[in-house]
Amino acid sequence: MKTDIKSSPPSPILLADYRPPSLTIDDVDLHVDLDPQKTLVRATLTCNQGQPGEITLDGAQGLIVRSIRIDNQTLDEREWTRTPDGGLTIAHAPARFTLTTETLINPRANTTLEGLYESGTLLCTQCEPEGFRCITFFCDRPDVLARYRVTLRANLSDYPVLLSNGDCIERGQDGETHWARFEDPFPKPSYLFAMVAGKLARLTSTHTTPSGRSIALAVYADQADIDQCHLALAALKRSMAWDERVFGLEYDLSTYTIVASHHFNAGAMENKGLNIFNTSLLLCETATSTDATHRRVESVIAHEYFHNWTGNRVTCRDWFQLTLKEGLTVLRDQLYSEDIDGYEVARIDSVRALRGGQFAEDAGPLAHPIRPDSYISVGNLYTRTVYDKGAEVLRMMRTMMGAEAFTRAVYFYLMRHDLQAVTCEDFLSAMSDSSGLDLKDFARWYTQKGTPTIHIEKQTYDRLARTYTLDVTIQDHNKAPIPFVVVLFTRKGTPLNVQYGKTTATEHLAVLNDAHHRLTFSGVTSKPVASLARGFSAPVILTGQKPVELLALYRFDSDGVSRWDAGQQLMRQQMRRHRHANAPLSQSLLDALGTNLERWQENPALLADLIALPSEEDLARDWTPINPAAIARRAHGARRQIACAFAPLLRKIYHALEATDPRATDAAAMGRRALRNRCLMYLASHPEDEPKRTLVIEHIENNRKRESMTEIYAGLRALVDHDWPEREDILQSFYHQWQDHNLVIDAWFSVQACARRGAQTRTAVRRLARHPAFTLERPSRAYALLASFATNNPSSFHHPVSYRFITNMILDWQKTNPQAAARIMRQLSNWNLLTERLSKALRREIERVLAAKPDPYIYELARRSLDT
């Protein structure tokens, strides 16, 4: 039921108001007769409320009641009522009882993609966070754990594949109808329930655990897509082996199944034993997918599998504890990616994503702790802060404990709380008990919002005493411990073996928790260069480092992440200080960049990151107020200067890497393609038009023949920024070649939405929104256009015309799928950080959204955005 925002603004739900459930459910027996328009659900629940009295179950307006029985006694309609939001209240129920309800639902009419819905020829579910109540009446909260037995029945020709959680224990057929019965022996919350029915092809394999158990693995997808699922199956097996080897965790059922859906609001869902994926994060092959997609598929497959322990067997007590499962699982999939792709490249990707997205969230009105204390719509808790900063907070804990002690502590936590719904305090207590580390002060990271700043006030080297002293101050912080990793180098790049506290080593960990700190290192034989917060040891902003020291670190720091970070800081410092579009980068910075370029054969993947300019989102942190168009001009000027300074070397590297096998998907091959495409992007910014136009067009055509989508996409990305006569023909040719391949066309929409062409892009995006292939019914297609434009192209997006367009789209979309529309609404939140003209225009649009009495998902984001 939609709330009337104007007459009755929705009230927030508070963490402080949490109360344990008054009703528990031990067993669930579901019988589901599947039909696209009238699915019949009979749910039999074994209930216990401790004493007789009134009970209320969650439900949804779409549930049509056929019958309600308690202990096989049918209730008269006077004995039960529906709540305003669709729930069910029964006036009198025994202390212990069996409740059986029969309800009808219409999956085809369910455009929200929550609960049971139709996705093409499939019927499938999404129950996290509160979708199970759209299927049947239930205590739909994560701290109610029950065992499930599920019987699915459907027309055999329409739905030949029937799937649910757990193991299939029985199958049968009655004429044109068939059925399958599934049993999940482990108690789980309702958000982990899943079922799928439809026409699907499959790939199968097996995995043998260290204890000798054989697990049957299967990936299901449309027949046309199944050949693109081999990576997913291989990645699943790698993930299972990694979790066994690193964390000592085995899978617990005898089957593990993954299903691809074209209509899915999120990326994927870790339903117990039956993961459902958006096709954009499951299908992958070199001819149609980029290396970035390959890495993302590998990472998300791992993420959802790792949830089997960190989220499923041990789940969260309430949704405020969401980072308990998501932050920990993000960290685990990051560590996995660092093993698969290489530590430096994977870690840089994580840091770049954090700075580009979560730091911006921390800086605006939607800032919140990793464990929020209130919400209106639970779906709005799924944020970069809860996920990405949550992972960084745990990584800090890992740094303080040490990797081995952290891994042991996680295992201890999982064993202590197996098959329980727990809190962040439970987690911290287990980690402390296992490791011996006092985490009382560290717990403040769970309740503070914002990004702390560590400023280097002074660096002092005493040659006679052989001491080096760092004076630092911390701003925007509540004394939660910050691990600060330090390595001192000689001026020639040799790490120094020095003493800090009682320890003599080349790398030292300082823990900062006060506003002011003085760090003193002894036995320092020469004036050092300090590598600080090494490996991005904490999610903080570091300021005050001298350019000469950053230049040295950018040349020789032995940790690739710190070396990259030094270069990023240098570039940001210079672009902040000299904001004119054509202001030159310093010769010393160009010399350091050139030193890195000359070593291109050592580690092409790392070099692709080392020579990259900071993103426009990252640069925006240094501009007050934010002027996206000016930032884009400054970035373009810097790209052009680098292209001019190193054109011969960039061309040499570009051509030398042409021989990379387009079918090779190992980390080294991906790294070579990444560097080649970085060179192409720089050369495409060169002021000489004809050579770069020829280079880009030949690059696209040559790689079309080689079937290397990674390089074709890079060519299109370089092409769309220019008004070359071939531009539209190439884009249309690409569309006609791939129009039957949904994910490639998603990329076609996205690349045009990212074109840095200002008013021309704004016009193009509005035109693309009317394209026959564009639809709001497929979230991945809508995200490809709308989120790419609003998130990844700030200079073209930030204009009153775009604000009106995007709010119109949000208001239209939220009528059918408010959760998906809310993802776009988030991009409007930091209006107050913009220039006066832009901030006024964007605020007017947010006010217009509120005036339209939107769904609570949208209302909460709009209201919080204005409450600055």
C-alpha cells in the first residue's frame, strides 16, 4: 500500500526500538502451484508465541486470501483482519499452533521485482529484504529462522525446470503438470528463500570438498545464453576451493545452483543454495564481454558463494546490522580477487571505487555510519557505506590483528554463532575473544559517519640523534583507532630498517586514535622519504605530504598501491592548485610519469593504473563549490598535455601490445590490454585530429575482426567524445551487429551516455531514452543509460535540462519499480556541494519529486537530501 506522503509522511524505523519477535516459526511447508497470473500458495507454519493472544504477520496488498486455518480449523472472516500495508492480524491464537494460509498472487503484475515475479519466460523470486511477504503471510524479518520444505507444481511444457532452496528430495508428474519437492535442512530467514520455474538450459560440474563430500554444481540460463556461463561455473569452483583453503569453510548442502535472470534489481542474491543473478553479472565471453565484466563476474560469483557462511549460516539480527554480512563478504571477495587478479591491481580498484563513490556519500546529506540507526525504506540501507566502507573497517581490523589471526577470528565467530541471527556487537565480541585484541574503541567505527582527515603537520629529521618524527592531526573523527602503516625509504628508494616503539623493522604499524599524534622512529641513518598509510591502510583522506616526497614515492615505492596513490595525490594537488584548463602539469611530475612509462614491460596492469589521471569524481573533492564542467576541462587539458609529452612512447607501447591474444583471460593478458587501451585514450586526446581519428577508427575495425570486446569498447569510448563524421555510422553499425545481444546493447547505451560532449550528450541521452531498445522494465538497461549518465559523466549531466529529464524518469519509474528508481535518485543527493546555479536548479527538482508524493523509497532519499 502506497503511503500518502503529503498527509502522512512515513515514520522512520529506529535501531533503538528493536524488540525480539513475539512469534517464532520453526518449520515452513510451502506448496506453490505456479501460474504467471494466478499462483496459489499454501503455507503451513509451525508457530510459537509463548502464550495465547493476538498475532500479526507481514503481508502485501497483492495477496488475495483464499482461506486461513489454525490447527486445521478454518477461521471465519470475523476472526482475522488485514492491516493497512497488507499484513494479517488474527485476534486469537494459541501459544503453539499450526497456521495454514492459502493465497493467490499475480507474478505478471508484479513490476517491483520483489517477491515472485515474471522475468521473460521465467517465474523467479527476490526476497531480500522484504519480498517474502509478497508471496505469503509471514514474520518477514531476519531474526526469524525456520526450516523449509517446498513443493513446486507447474505446467511441464511452460516450466520444465523447477528449483528451490536445498536439495530436491522427490519429483513427479501428473499428466501435463509436474512437481518437485525440496528440503533445506538448515534454518534460515525468509529473505533467503528462493524459487525459479521456466525453460532453462544448464551447465553442470562437481566439486569435492576436503572432507570428501561431492557437491553437484549447476548454472541455469536461457538456451541462447548458456554458452556464456562457463566462466561462472569455473569461478564458482575456484571460490569454493579458495574458501576451503583460506578460511577453512566447506559448503554444507549437496547441491549448489545459480540461475540467470534478465530482470533483476540488484546484481545477484545469495539465496541459500540457489543464487539468482542479473545476467549482466553472470554471462561472460571474450567476444561479447570486456575484461572489466570478466573480473566483475568472477568477483560477484565469489561474493554470493562466500555469503553461504557470512550471511546465510550466520545472519544479521535486523537490517541495521546489514554491514555484518555485507561488509565482511565484500572484504572476503576483495581478498579473493587480490589472489586471482594480483594484489596491486585489485586493491587499486577497491580504493578507486571507495573514493569515487563512498567518499562522495560521506561528504553529502546521505552520509551515515556503516551501521545506521534509522531508516524509512529498508532498501535504502544498501549503500556504498554499508558495503565498501564496511569492508574497509574490517580490513583495518585485519591489519591490526594480522592476516592469520583475523582469519582464525572470523572462523571462531562463525562457529560460535552458527545458525544464529546476530549483531555487530556479537561479531566484535567474538573477534576480540579469539584474537585477544581489545575492540571496545574500535567499535566506534560502526557508529561514526564521515571520512576522517589525517594531516601531516610536520616532519623532522634529527641527523645527530638519527630520529625521524611525524606530527599528525586527525579531523572529523571520534577517536576510533586508525591503523597507519609506515615505511621509510632512503632518497634512492631503499627501505630503511628502523625502530618504532619496541620493534625494529622496515614496515611499522602505528595506531592513531587521538586528535594529535607524534610518531618517532629511531636508527634512521639518512633523511628519509615516508610512505604513509601504506596500501591504503585506512579509509581516510591524507593531506600535507610534500610534493617532492610524493614524486619520489611515485618513482620507486615498492608497494604498487602506495606508488599509485602518490601519483594520484600529486596530480590532484597540481590540478587543484592550477585550475585553468590549459595550466601545465609540472615537468617534475611528467618526468616521474615518464619514468614509470619507460618500465612498461615490468607490470603492464599496474602501469595502466599508475599513469591514469584521477577520476572527475575524485577531483571534485578538491573543488568548492563543485564545478563539473570546469573539472572536466581541467582533466582534458591534463590528458592532452600527457599525450603531447609522450606521444611517441605511447604509440610504441600501444603497437607493441597489439599481439595480445584477445581470447586470453589470464591476469597478465588483461593487464596488457588495459595498458594498451590506456595508451589509446591518451592518444585520442592529442590535439592533432587526423592521426588520432585514424588510430581510433582502425582500432575499432581491427578489434572487431579479432572479436575482442574489451578493445572494441575502449575504441568506442575514445570515439564518442569526438564529432568525427564516422561516429554515428560506427555506433549504428555496432548496434545492428549486436542488437540481439542484450548485454552488448547495454554497453552501447552506456558508452554514449558517458560521452564528454556537454549539450550534445544531453540531447543524445534524451533521444536514447525513446529508442525502441530502451526499457525501464529491465533494470540493467535502465541503469546502463541513466546511471551511466548521472554517475559517470558529471560534466555533461550537471545541467538544469538533465535534472528535469532525470527526475521525470525517476517519477515515471517509481510507479512500477521504486527500488530501482531509488538507485538513480541517490545521484541527486549532493546538490548543496555544487555551484550556486546548479545547486538551485537541482534543489528545485528534488522539491518537485517530494511534491509528487512519491513512494517511500524515493521520499526518504529526497527528504534526507534536503535536510542539510
